[in-house]
Amino acid sequence: PLPVILDGDPGLDDAIAWLLAFASPEELDILALTTVHGNVGLDRTTRNAGVTLALAGADVPVYAGADRPLLRDPVTAANVHGEMGLPAADLPEPSRGPEAEHAVHFIVRTVRERPSEITLVATGPLTNVALAFRLAPDLPGLLREVVWMGGSTGEGNRTPSAEFNALADPHAAQIVLTSGAQVRMFGLNVTMQAVATPERVERLRGLGNRAGRVSAELLTFYAGIYRERYGLSGGALHDPLAVAAVIRPELCRMKAMNVQVETHEGLNFGRTVCDLYGVTEKPANVEVAVEVDDRAFFELLLERVGRLG
Ligand code: BDR
Ligand code: CA
């Protein structure tokens, strides 16, 4: 199995993404969860990491990371994920608290111990990853890959131009995308097609296990805003799609292109400017997902969540 570090801001779709990861031991060897500010504050995302471990019946260390973006004012998404980040009734207590070591130090130490082996799956703002790259300039070349849910080839979700994870720390995203690391990006242009329709939510609930029930409850909470604001039939499974693509790369068609993040404050702050047609003739720095087999993705998610307790 591929050694991975899961970095995120749970966040209900981060939690479901991590359940999918823990249910896939043939493909993924999860070394740790690292948490970052984002959907809710760092204390909450770190607590929610412990809750997700308990839900998955898994036990790996949790490291808390950056509690704010590099430069910009903090933004959260409590309107989408609830004040606590995991809006479900039947949640276990966290089975782990955070280690003493900072997430960024953990990432640097672990990647250096295992050069070219580790995949960092980031499903939140890229603050921890950017800090690790600044602390250890050799790191981009030592990682096997960074897989990021964030950005978009087209429109945003938090502003007309920007996706939430990119907007929540545009400077960090620009550092990571232009670091020379191997980066695969799963943005809104594909994740908004991975929709938890009411029928799919019922199939998750019908699995009969706690992980399925909690996932269904979380996605039901989330569906309202996706229907009203985005005109979808349910919540988008953003973060689970990024994890699924590590397990099954063939779920998405990728295209290599130049991607830069707008770091100037203005209408396009946080926009991932994707040179889809190569008009700038700048070298490709990111493999961008441009098509998804959303049915195959959902069947994988369902089958895996069904394996949990
Ligand atoms: C991303 O933003 C967060 O709210 C979700 O967890 C996901 O990572 C989608 O824009
Ligand atoms: Ca997230």
C-alpha cells in the first residue's frame, strides 16, 4: 500500500474522505492525520480528526498544524459545515488527541525519512504544506506526490472566482503549486459533478453501519445549501473524490497545465488560473482533473464505507 499523510480541515466531506481512506488498507497505508485551519478553527478540525478516527475504528497519530493562513485574514465555512464542523448527532468521542509535535515538523521529518515514497493528500487550505516547503526546501523533490482538493478550472464556490481551499490561503496554494513538487489537483470543475443525490444518501444510510449512517446524516445537513445556492440535487463530495483518485487514478482524466494562484486581493483573489489551452506557453506544473466517472466513484465510496464498523 501507498504511504500517505492525510492533511485536512474536517469538515464533513474531509471526514468522509478519511473514512474512505481508512476503509482502503490494501491501497493506502495512512501514516497520520494532520490538521489545518479551514472549514472551522484548528481546535475543532483537530478534535474532529480524533472523532473521525473513532468512527473509522482506526488508530494513527494526529498532528495539529497551522491555525491561520500565511498572510490573509482567516476565513471559515461554518455556514456549510456547521459551527462544529461535523453536524451529526451520533458521533463518538475523539479516540486521540494531538501529538506534541507540530504537523509541519512531522511532515518534514517523515518525508525525509522516506524519500520519494510519501503521498500527501491535502483536502483543506495548503498552509501546512507551504510551511513545510519553506522550512525544508528539499521537500517538494522528496515527496512522491501532493494530491490536492482545491481550486477550479472555472468558477469558484466561495467567491465567483475562488474555490474555498484556494481562497482560504491563496499564498500557500501558490507556493505549493509552483514548488516543483508533483501535484495533482481535483477542483470544483470535477468535484461538483460528484453529487450525493438523495438516492445515494439513502444507499449510504442503508449500509446499516455507523459510518454509513453518520455519512448520510452529514450529507443531509450539507444538501440544503447545495440545492439552494448551487442548484445541485445534493452535496458535492469534494474531498472524497481526491482520496478516491489516489485509490483508483483512472476515475479522473487528467491534463497537465500551468496553474498559478491569484494572490492579489481583488475580485479574483484565490482564483486558480488554469492555462487549459497552453496560451501562456509556460511549462505545466500541475496535473489537473478535467473529467470524472462520478458513478464509478460513488460505487467505490459506498463499497468502502460499507466495510467499516
Ligand atoms: C472544499 O472546501 C471545504 O469546505 C470542503 O471541505 C472542501 O475541501 C470545497 O470547496
Ligand atoms: Ca476540506
